[in-house]
Amino acid sequence: MNYHSLLNSKTKDKWKRIGTERRAGVALPLFSVYSKKSTGIGEIPDLRFVIDWCSHTGMSVLQLLPLNEVGDDFAPYNAVSTFALDPMYLSLKRLRGADLKLFSKELRALKKRFPKGQGKVNYQIKNEKLVLLKKIFESSDPGKIERYQEFVNKNVHWLKYFSLFKILTDLNEGKNWQDWELKYRYISSLTTEKLIHTYSVEINFQYWLQWQLYEQLINIKKYAMRKNVFIMGDLPFLVSRNSADVWAYKNYFKLSLSSGAPPDMYFSKGQRWGMPPYNWENITADNFGYISQRLKYAENFYDMFRIDHFVGLFRVWTIDLKTPEEYGGLYGKFDPEDENFWEDHGRKILTVMNESTAMLPCAEDLGTVPKCSEKILKEFGVPGINVQRWEKTRGGNFNFLPADEYRINSAATVSTHDSSSLPAWFEYEAGTIDRLSFKLLCDDLNIKEDRYFNVLKELFDENFSNENRLHWKKSISNVYVLLQNLKLNYNEAKKIIDMYLSSFNEKGKFLRYVGLNEKNENPDPDNFIKSTLEKISSTNSIFSIQLIMEYLYLDEDILKNFSGNDFRINFPGTVSGNNWSLVIPLPLEELKELETNNVIKDINLRTGRI
């Protein structure tokens, strides 16, 4: 496969540095992994084990979910800073400029109180670590460390406001900044200087934490470079409403609105995320300094960066905060509203991003995608994302997209952090449709009450349906039969027909697609996982990057015990302790000992990704 066209794109300087070879990689949240040395949660130095595993299996990309500091919901895409990293990821044993012998007993006790491998993250570890980190900080003298002073001087433009935000949050008993006293909500330079003087120890503690994080993460990047592994950072497109960024730069955000996503076949009410959309006019007036500075800092740690919600560069779905939350994203509108502005709007922002950093931008271009998106991605040579289960042909049959029709400029993946895993999708979702989406379509067609329940009985198998998903009866074997049961003509039922064609006999179609017997809907699990990974790796996509669990499912015991529908990273649209807390079922030291590593390496070799 020839990828030389990328060398003629607007990111050609990045591609020359990275190379246009086909690459395989692994994606993971740091909180989901752990080593025998880590305390309570995955820590930055633990990534050495992942890098070693990548090198051992022929992978050369390590993609990380955001490492930015988070709030009480611990959601990595709802960060309280687009600069600051989260101190819960620090390795206490690898702190610079500190005499750790003084705290050896406390370090052992903390590690004992927070054992790893419990299936879910216990986020109490963050506060416990901070208590001990404060003691270690107070016993050291970072002011005498030249590297520390250099770090502060170079990054004070964001460190100062982030640290003040943290201190004021504590002074206001954890309240959101909108509920602070007026003099703190809209802080003056005089008040700022008074706070810095009064709380100099607390300010310096925050500086010191960020310096320690900086040192540990740049060391990981250096280690990855020696192992010929590229690190892709995930930079949240939006930032929490209760964040240092929004508090310090209110004019960069539209605070009366919430960002989200319009209704689609997966989220019938759309989505309402809560983060405020950007005020691009004001950011533009300041010459995009806010955007370029974020990227320059991230460049210390990453070779590539993933633009979360890439389609938001063109326009963002916005919902007025006065709209009741139970309506989700139903009653929103795009900003900007005029579709004629979208292409130039996105091109301008992406140009600034590209010119601000040596990192290669990559795009998460999922959801409701504007027509101009694909054009801009090709123009810039930016890889989008192709999710295997959602990539289907059009023209009436909705078969799975052939491997040679995947975009060259893309990262092909089996699943995402917002989706079910491969085995859970095949077991519980393939061949079904969303119940609420179907109900809303029926409402639009005036199919209500008794008639609606009769339609459900005629079309769907109750034994395989549940409160969220509807499973088609095998007797609904074609569109003609579907229309007879609906008592509608083709044009009236077009949206329901598309749902049907995309999902009916989906299991059979997928098995045929990956080269297995389509009539056996209970294939051999090992062959199923292996065949699916082979298929995704064989695509035209320059990158094939899979979540770590999809590789681990090659192991028979892991597949048997950890592939349930609830074993996933995030359930979008829900607030739950099950979100952002998944932990893999083995320590990282054991990755290189897995018997399935040869299978992974063989797949990468045979599909030209080594």
C-alpha cells in the first residue's frame, strides 16, 4: 500500500519525521493498567512495561487517553485543566529531589491500603497520595533545583492560574467557581498577587507537583524513542465548565450554552456534555494563543496528538442551559449555524494547530460528521478513525466495508473507549437496534400505543431483546416483509429500513466478513478474536490501533472471564461508578509472558505492520 500522498499534505513535515510505514499500536487509559510497583493506580513509569510489550509484539504506537487533571467525576474528557496533568499518576518512588527514605514506612502502608488488580479503580488513592506528596514536598527544597526553576519560569503563564484555581477551590470548600465570592469569580491582578503572597507554600506545592509529572512523563517519551515507539496523547477538545481554563479565560467560552451532540441512531435524545463551547471570535482576536500554548506544552510528552471530537472544529452542537436536562441534546443547534461557514472555520483552526506543533494531529471524527470533514482530513493528511463495526457499505446491502476500502489516512480500530468490547458487541448488540431510537421513529410516523406494541411483537424476538435493544425476528427476512408489518410504503419507512438493513443478520454478515462460517452464530471464541484482529490489521489504514483488552482477549482465560457487557471503559450518556474505572486483569509485568504475543506479532508481520 502506498502512503506517499501523505507526504504532499499540509502535515508533510510530521509524516517525514514519523514515516509513512503501516503501523500497529495499542490504546489504553493509564488508570486501567498497573504494575507490581505502582500504588493504587497506574503510574507514569508503568508505561515502560507497555512500551516494552509494544516492541516485543511489533507495535510502534502507544495511544493514551487524557492524563489531564480531572474533577470529582474522574472523567478524563471533563478535565479541570488543558495543561495540568493529574498527580494521581505520579510514582512516589521516582520523585526528583526528595529524600524518600524519610517516608518509606508511609509509602509501604499506602501501597498496602490500595492493592492493585481489584477490577475497579479506587479513586480515594488520589487524595491519599496528595497528603503524602505534601509531606514530601515540605521536606524538600525544590527552589534550589535548577530544573525546577526552569520549568516554573517557562510555564508560569498557565501554572499561576491553575494553582490559584486549586487553592480557591479548597478555600471555597470544593464549590464550583461560579459559586465563589464575586472577588474570586472575577479576580483582579491585585487580588491575584495577594493570594500568591499569602498562599505561597500552596502555590509552590502545585508547581512542584506539575514539575514532578513533567519529569516522569518526559522520561517515558525518551524511553519510547529508544524503543522506536511513538506516543499519541489524547487532548480533550473541550474543558470542564468548572476548570481553571474557564475561570481564568471566561471570554474564550460561551457560558450560557452546553456543548453536546445531536440525536443519532445510538443516542436517540442526543447528548448534553455540560462543557461550554468555545467563543472562537475572542480566541481568534487573541491570535489563538490559548490553543497554540496547549499544544506546545503537550509536545514535551507526545509525538502525535488525538483531536477529541474533531468534527467540533467545524461546528459544535450547543444546548441552552435553560433547557431541562432530561431533554439531553434534543433541542440544540449548531454553532456556527450557517453550514457555509463550517469548512473555512475548521480549516482555520486546524491550520493553527498544525503550525503550532511538531506533533502529528490525528482525528476522532465520529458522530454526525459534516461533509467538509473528509475533505479537510485529506487536505491536511490527518488520520481519522474507522471503527470496524460501524464501517458499512451503502447502496442497499449495508455489508461491512472491505479492508481495501478503508481510508489511507485513518486509524482502524475494533472498538473505542466509548463502546462495548468486541466480544460484548457480538454477544449483546450485533443484530439489534436501539429501542428508544425505534420508538421515536414510530412516534414520527404516528405509530403509537396499541399499534406500536403490535409492531414490536411482529418485528422483534422478545427472547433476545431487552430494555435497551431490540433483536429482529428471523422471519423479517427482507424489506418487503418489514413494510408489510409496518403497513407503510418505502418512502415513509426509509429511516426504519436503513436501521433494518444495517442490523438484520449482522452477526452472519460479520462472520462472513472476517472469514468464518456465517451460519454458526456461536463461533470458536479464539478463532473469532484472532480473525477479527487479522481483518482490522489488513485494512488500508496507515494505523491499526486497538484497545489493550482486545489484544488480551486472545488469551482464552481472559476472554472467558472478562468479556461481559459491563466490562468496558465508559457508558456514554451515563454518570456511574462503572465509568472510567476499569482495570485490566493482570499486572503489566506479565504482558511479555503471554503466550498470545506470538499471535499478535504474526498478525502484524503478515499484514505489513512491522
